[in-house]
Amino acid sequence: MGFFDLLTQEIAIDLGTANTLIIHNDKVVVDEPSIVAIDRTTGKVIAVGKQAMMMHGKTHENIKTIRPLKDGVIADFEAAEEMIKGMIKMINPGKRLFQPSLRMVICIPSGITEVEKRAVRDSAEHAGGKEVYLIHEPMAAAIGIGIDVEEPMGNMIIDIGGGTSEIAVIALGGIVCDKSIRIAGDDFTANIEDYMRRQHNILIGERSAERVKIEVGAASVDIDNPPPDYAVHGRDLMTGIPKEIHVSYVEIAHALDKSISKIEEAILSALEMTPPELSADIYRTGIYLAGGGSLLRGLDKRISIKTKLPVHIAEDPLRAVARGTGIALKNIGKFQFLIK
């Protein structure tokens, strides 16, 4: 088998709107922002991932940065292909005599259409994938958290990513009911940009808003260990001169309130669709949170108050989906829910 191992490389990809992770040999070998920088004149890719992210919002007319994924699905087909190729190259940067054929398992949102599914598959195949399997994100998150998904036991998973929030009830290796809404981390960032413009008359970029979300982002005013105020730099809309203001977590909690309320409504709607026997299980096991959005301070507490259920945050929420995809890759034969 050793020789064939050289010819085939197995990788698991969590293709996210904000970040893409690749797992190879049980290790996260690539963890990069989902973005590419392209030279407008030649159409060539200049940078992928972190390097492209450093250029985002700072480019001149000859360079454009593209985020190929929007709302969890591929919005720019060619850029997505180049991004996947670029990230696969990062796995083994050394020159090889031949390129091994790739067996891939890729995550997709549960509310994805057939056309969007096809776009993911085609991009993966063009990037060198010989065998491409797809797995739904909530299922991958559940496996990554360490839940035995094949048990006749109901578990509710909420995966708040960059483009979509996936809410699913899982039992017997399948998704019993799910709700996928296109409100997630990117919307939180947009809300912060909007709030700064309306409330403080200051224009800030996407990267600065992302920073604010990480430093002082909160889902409710009542949180333990509140973070100190954060200095934000941007352009004053009245004078056009750069300026600095300080924002507190309380302001950000108000700015994000509407989007979080919509996520709460979707959770309640998914709970309403759940069969009664599984509802009884969820009452005992509670709700599991994964994805970068679950790191928002006080979100678990807020969802718990709303649903009156215990809420658990995954150990490493940012990598839960990628880890689950890696486990599914190792046990392709065992997991029947992988879509070929």
C-alpha cells in the first residue's frame, strides 16, 4: 500500500466564507483567510490567504482582492478554484516529480442548492481532486465536537460561521431537521461598520470592523469579564480627516442585537420542527455551539436564556468543523452520510 499512498493524498477541506482550513494526516496544515489577490492586467493570482488579506482594502487599481465565497457558497468560480489550488500547494511547498491524485472531503452548508453543490464539486475537481466527497457542516461540527452521530439520540448543533449560521438536529447519522440562515460573522462585521458610520460619523474598513468584533464584540450587555474599551481608527465623515474613537462592548452589543435576534428566531423555529422524542433528548443534552461566531462574548448565555436549555461551546469552535471533516475522511467507508 506504501507506493499507492505516495500516489494518493487525502485531504479534508473546511471551505469557509471567512477562513479555509485543510487537514492532512490528522493535522491542520493550512489555516488561511478565504481570499485571493489578482493582478487586473494579467489576470494572474498574486497572493492567496494571509498575504492577500494584508492587501485587502489597501490595493491600487491594478490589484483587486476577491473573497470567492459568499454566504457559505462559491460566488466567484475561477477565484475559488485558484484559491483551492493555492492552498493545496501550501501543504507540501517542495517541488515534486509528479502531483499526487487527491481524495477530498469538503464541507458544505446544509441549506445549499444542487447548483451550489455542483460548483463546489467542480472547483475541487479542477483543483486536482480525483475523488470528491461532500459533508454537511453541522454533521462535520458534531463529529468534530466528539458527539457519536450514529446513536439514536438527538443532538442540536449550531454552527455560526462567516457566511451562514447552520442549525441542525442530528440523530442516527443523519440530519433530522435543519435551518440554514445567511446571517453570521460577516453580517456582524457589517453591523459594526454601519453602527460606526451612523453613531460616530466615522468610516472604518472591513478589517477594522473585524478587529473591533474580536476585541470588544459581545452578544449582550450582561457579560462576565467585560473587555476594556477599544480604540478604533477611521475617517471622519464630516472633515475627511483620520481620527480615533473609543468604543465599549455595550455599544457593540447594541449594534449586533438585530442580527443575533434573527439567529435566535431560527433556533426557535428549528426547535419547533423537531420531533417530540428528539426534543426530549435535546432537553437533556442541551445545544452545542461551534464556528467562529460562537466566540462572541455572552452568546451562549443569551441563547440559553432564550431557549431555557443548557448551551455548550465546542472546545476549539473555529476548528470543530475541520476536525470533523478530517475524521469523516479517515472513515469514509463507515460514514454513509458523505455525499459522493
